[in-house]
Amino acid sequence: MYRFVFVSTASQDLSAQQIADIAGACHRNNRKAGLTGMLVAHQGRFLHILEGDETAIRRRAQKIQDDPRHRDFEVLQAREIQMRAFKDWVFVHETPEALPLLGGENIAPLRALLPINSALRGRDLTVRQVVRDFLASFKQLLAA
């Protein structure tokens, strides 16, 4: 079992449709590959946590890194793990209700990730700290 955590920045402003397309592709591809974790998309930045088979994760991460919609790809954690922090895969966005989703995606609003004790942050302390640090990097988390 392996965990890979990275951040990236959108290379340009993404439309609601493009964000929904990313959420849908992640949902399909990660489920098919047996990967769990989380993708947080906020203000043009992404935090991506993938857990599962190392080969599948590295393939997925390479596709994301090669995606022209991303830049400033930075690996925060890449290591063997004993247990998954996430039992499923979830996409977190400030306003998921504004996205033209297909309906099968596992989506959560950013506000659900904000409480320090949110189960959405995962079951592993190091993952919870990465999520905390990512959220703390924003001057403003939610639009007025």
C-alpha cells in the first residue's frame, strides 16, 4: 500500500465545466484503479492525495503532471503505508452545487473540510496535517 500527496496550480482559470470534468475523470479513473484519497480544488490550487497500489498511483500522478491544465507540481509525500487514511475517493470544492456534475461523483463542499475534527480530512495524522497546512495557505477560504 502506498500514499502519494502533491499540490499543483491551475495553469489558467478553469471553468465550472472543466472542474466538473476533472472531478468526473478522477472519480472514474481512481475507482477503476482501486485508488482512494481526496482532491481539493480551491482558488486555482489543488491538493491531491492518492492511496493504493504504487504502480497505479505513479501512472495516475504522471498523467496529472503531464496535463497542461496543471503547473507547479510539488510532491509533499510519497511513501509506503500500513493503512489507508481514506476508505473512498472524494472531490472537495468550494461550491460543488455550481458544478455541472454527472451525478455519480463523490463530492463534498469545502466548508465540510474546515472543522479541525472533520472526518473528511482522513484517518491518518500526517494526512490531516497536510490538509491543515494546505487550507492554512489561503488568505480567504470561502467566498463572501
